[in-house]
Amino acid sequence: MNQQPSTNNYQLKVCGLTKMDQIQEFISLNTNFLGFIFYEKSPRFVLNHLSLEEISEINHQGKVGVFVNETIEKIAEISEKAKLNFIQLHGDEDENFIKDLRKNVKKEVKLIKVFRVGTQNLKLETWNLEQIDYFLFDTDSKAFGGTGQTFDWQTLNEIEIPIPYFLSGGISLENIHQLSTINHQPIALDINSKFEIEPGIKNLEKIKIFKSLLK
């Protein structure tokens, strides 16, 4: 086992959830954020497995809906019906889109804007931070995440990050020790494909080990 990172008790987001029994297990483990992917091209598209009503009935304050280049109307509708707490924008949404979205969802719903490291402009200081609650940094891919690939985390040491952020993209038991090399630490780690048996089916024991290392 690699050495344990020095950490400020990272919060944990498990993304790509599709099974209700596993969701309840993660709730019992006090997982901070539960990620549901509303992107039809994803192998973890949640509506192939759970209804909006079922998601709405999940008793948790960290339900995150992940959207990729979706319409404002559809995001607002799903957010309302599924009773989401967070909206994660994983596509090419710009500031005007986010401003309009903010007007169409409940003010208590938090917005997470994803930057795919590799192609997207990382001049974060140019963004209107009144509209965004968190950033999330992920590895760039045509699949918009879930690839298990890691970007060079040293990139984050070269930019100013003005608000709290999530770190995603290939985080695993094998590279967790490298988190200590990031100067401005994330508030939360977003795990997905590296902790799966198959898309949407999580390896609970592996996640329990990972979670124990974050304490």
C-alpha cells in the first residue's frame, strides 16, 4: 500500500451511481456526495436504472446531477423532480448559460462547473464567481469523464483557483499519495471508474479502503 497522504479530511463524492442498494450503503458510510449522471451517452446514465421519483426519495443532502451540454429547461426539470442539491455542468457551458440556469433553479441548489484539463481555458479568474459555487477539474476526454485517466495534477499548481474545488479523473488507491503534491488542496475527491466492477456497479470494499485513507 502506498503511503497515506497528508490531508485535511477530504470529502468524498462517488459518481456514476445506478443501484439503490449501493446508494444506501454509501449513505450509511457517510459519503458526502452522491453523483448521478444524466448524460444519455454515458454507460452510467442513471435513468436507465432509476426514476426521477426514486432519486427524489433518497434522503441525502449531497445529491449531484451531472449534465453535459443539456438544455436549461431539461436541467431545471430534472433538478426539481429529482430534488437535486447540486448541479454539475460537465460540458461546454459558458457564463451566459450558467447565468440563465441560475435563474431557473432553486437558489439553494449549488452549481459545480467542470474544467476538462487539456483543452479548456483555465483562466479561472475571468469567470463570474457569483454564479458558481465550486469548480471541478477532470481529465479531458471525448467521453466527458469516466475514463479512469489522470491528468497531471501539477497543472493545478500553475493556476489561481479562487473558489473551493473537486478533483476528479482517475483517482485511485495507487495514486492517492500524490495528492500531497498539490499546493491548493481540493475540498473533495470525485471517484468513479477506478472503483467499479463494471460501469455503474461500484466495488464497495475498495471504496471503504479508500475512504479509510482519507481520515
